[in-house]
Amino acid sequence: MKDEDKTKEELINELNELRCSLTEFKKSGNQESQTKIKHEIIGNNVHLLPKMALEISEARDFQSAIEVALKNICEITGWNYGDAWIRSKDDTVLERIPAGYCSSENLIKFKELSESFTFPLGIGMPGRIWLSKKYEWVPDVSIVSEIDFPRARFAREIGFRACLGVPIIASDEVLAVLIFLMFESREEEMRLVDFISVAAAQLGSIIQRKKAEEQRHAASLYARNLIEASLDPLVTISSEGKIMDVNKATEVITGVSREVLIGTDFSDYFTESENARNGYQQVFADGYVRDYPLSIRHISGNIIDVIYNATVYRDENGRIMGVFAAARDVTQVKQAEEEIRKLNAELEQRVNERTRQLEAANKELEAFSYSVSHDLRAPLRSIDGFSQALLEDYSGVLDAQGKDYLARVCSASQRMSQLIDDMLVLSRVSRREMKRSSVDLSALADVIASDLVKIQPQRQVEFNIVPGLKVYGDAELLRAMLENLIGNAWKFTSTRQSAKIEFGTMEIDGKTSYFVRDNGVGFDMAYVSKLFQAFHRLHLQTEFPGTGIGLATVKRIINRHGGRIWADSEIGNGATFYFNI
């Protein structure tokens, strides 16, 4: 396969394999053999420079790019330590940036000591290289004076010998100086110099681009802060009618994130798309609009009446770049009309959605639903009916225990019938109409826990349920979801003398997430990818009974609510299931 055909992952893996090769040869005690092997590795892997550049280019900022570069260069070429020096903010001296590379922990002290050093231009190796724009090689820093190498004393104490300094240059401007140190005393090796110089040149262009990006980002922060300070929705629109940028107020009023909004059609978020389109086209034609009435449709279906004021904005040459528009919420002015219109729109939307779902799914599931409901219900009705007949007609013959047995049979058959109903409902989870309302998850969890305790009162289980956890969703589906999660926690803690089951909430990645945690048997995270697949079970049937469809159903319910579910566990230390809605 040609290099250009390789995926990003393959390129990074090839770099990692090279690092492993270098680690192996470093274990050899023969210095001549090490040098020969290192030269072969470097010579045979010059083609890895573009791949190294790829890894560096993916760093998030300037310092991260430097750190990635130092790590790659040191691990490939055998240097034990690397750091970088840049101009201070006042441009008077060179100072060390926090990014660096240490091949072992005992070099961290040298790294920390280096942070206290600064070099005027022309002083010390970093200062000389900055002015000369040329590399320097010192075979043994232990015999160099502290005037030429101010860190020489500390380097000797650590055991450093050979040293190489290389400038990072872009557009004839020095961006940084890289300093490398190793424990071996070594004369100048052009293979190493050439390899690192080429890497530094590539790094220079990448860093220059990243610094430019950082500067552009900093320059836009002020304008962004002004935009975000506005309580009114603000949006910029291209000449093609695409959204170019929005503020937080626009995200709130539409219910759609900035990332999703950008690049979509401005007119798509209004009840009258054509009217919205005519509005921004009028701005391009006339230069502005004033108090232009529109109605924004929130992702939930809510309608917000607004008036827009908009004007074109231009570049430095006077060319029109787009439209800047500001909306003002006027919903309260039309509150009565809005309530009527909102109700009609929601009803129509729900009817259309339900009709489409029924038409798409009914044909496929009709035969199955009939078979399940008819073939399983018939014997259950017989069991229930004959049990009731025995209780009524032979009451005088049966003793108390016999009556209790029959009552349990009736109860079990009725429960089985209910389970069939639940199975049919869950089979339609992906197509049934969502009946959204405020749902108290804590109250549902309390009821489910109470039912479990009634079924097995002999068990010692401590429930810790955080009160008042409410969400907006389908109560029936959310109950089925919690029954599966808490039921699983109950089942998989059955081997514990003192079982604990928790239901609570926490902030994860800025979103409110809920969790069900237990101290049960847990599971192997190596098989977590199969956890939510139907009929895939991670425990033997003889250990813990089940059908293997519970967690698949849970995932389907969470998906219907636009959320996510995941799990974390360790064998013998319980499991935690997280979800958000």
C-alpha cells in the first residue's frame, strides 16, 4: 500500500512501532551496536517525517504541538531530554515553555530547574541559535564552561553529555529553539542533525499556522463576548441563506446547538420558510429591514413570535459579505393567538407522526402481535379461569393452603398476561407515539424498589434513591427502562449478604446524567459492546436467569428520548449504568 493511501490510524501505529523498535535496541549494552542500529532506523524511516508532521498538526495548540514534536524526535533519535525556548512576552529574553520531554522520571528535576533560566539573545545555546538561525552540537557539555552553557553544572549532575540545539524557522523568522540532551558523549552526527532539522522545518510551518490560528481566535474573542452578552438572538447569514454564526440566545430560542445550526438554511427554523427567505433577500436588496415579523419554531414544537432587524455587513473593500440579524421576542404581545396556533400545530404534528408510524410498522408486526396475544393468552385464560372455578366451586373441599396455592396460580397467570402486554408494548417502542410529560424518576424508582422488596422480603438490600429527579418524557417507557435497570441491579446483587443499590445524578461533560449503581457481581468491560444487544448475555442462565432483551429495550427507550446510555463495571465490584435524556 502506498503511504498516501494509508489511514491516519495506520500512520500513527507505524510511528508507535518505530518507538518500540528504538526501545528494544536501547536495552543493548554495546554502544557501537546501538549507534549502528539507530542510524539504520533513522535512515530507513525518513519517510516517517510526514507522518510525524500529521501527528503534530493534530495537536490542539502551539505548546501541545511542541510537546508532541519533542516526544517524537527524542524517541525516534534517542535523545533523553528535550525542551523548547521562545521569546518572552516583552521580547527581552528567551524563556522555557512548559512543554518538554523526559525519558525517565529522574530528569524531571532538571526540567524544573530549567524553568528558572532565561537567556538574553546571543547568550547561552538558545540565545546564540536564535540570532544565528543555525544549529549547534556540543559533544560533551560536562567540559563546557557555564558561560557557553549556563545549565552545564546541572547537566553534569544529571549525567548529560551530548547536546544539540536546532532552531524552528518559518518565513525566515525563528519561532522557537529546540534543545536536546543525552547521556552519551558523542561527536557531531549529520544523520541526526539532518533528520531533526527537517523535522524542525516541518514543525515550523505547522507552528506558524497554529500561532496564526490562536491569534485569529484571540482576536475574535472580544467580538464573540459582545455577541454572547446579548439576550436577543443574533445570527449572521451568507448570501446563499446559510447560517454562518449564532449566539447562545439563538440556541435557546431554537433548541438547537450552535454546531448544528451553522451551515443550515436560515429559513428552516421558521413556521413560514418562504417568508423568512424573502426577509433576508430583502436585506441584500435594500441594505436593511426593520421590525420584520417572523415565527421561530423551537425544536420542541413551541412557536416564538419575533421581529427581526437586520443589515448587511461588508469587508474592508466594501464588498457585501452577509447579513447580520437580531431578533426580539414578542410572544407575550400575541399570547392568546399563540396558544391556539401552538395547540393546532402540535395536534397536527402528532397525528401525522402517529399515522406514519402506524402505516410503516403495523403490516410488519400485525401477524406477530396476533400470534403472541392469541396463542399465549388462550392457555393463560384457561389457567386463570379453571383456577377461579376451583376456588368458587370447591371452596368447601380445599383447605387454606390449597386456596392460597390457587390464588397464587391466578395471580401468576394474570401477571403473565400483563407481561405479554408489556412485551408487545416494548416491541413497539421504536414506533409508538411519545406521550411526553413531567416524570418523577425518583418516585418511579421508589415504587420499583418497594415492589422488589415485597417479592423477596428476606433479602438485605439498602436502597439509596435521590429524591426529586424529574425529566420530561414518556412515563410508561421511562418506567419500563427503570424496571429493567433496577431489576438487573436487584438480580445481580442476589449473591451479596449486604446489597446496595443507588439511583442518583451527576454532571458529565456538562450534561445532567442519571445512574443506577450496585455492588453486585459486575461484568467484564471487554464485552461491554455486546451489553445492549438483544439476546446477548454476559452471565450463564444457571447463575442469573433472564432473556437478554432487557438492556436492548432500555437502549431503545433512551434512544427514543434522544439520550445516551453507557455502563462501567469491574468483575466482583458491581456495575454502574449511566444515561441522559
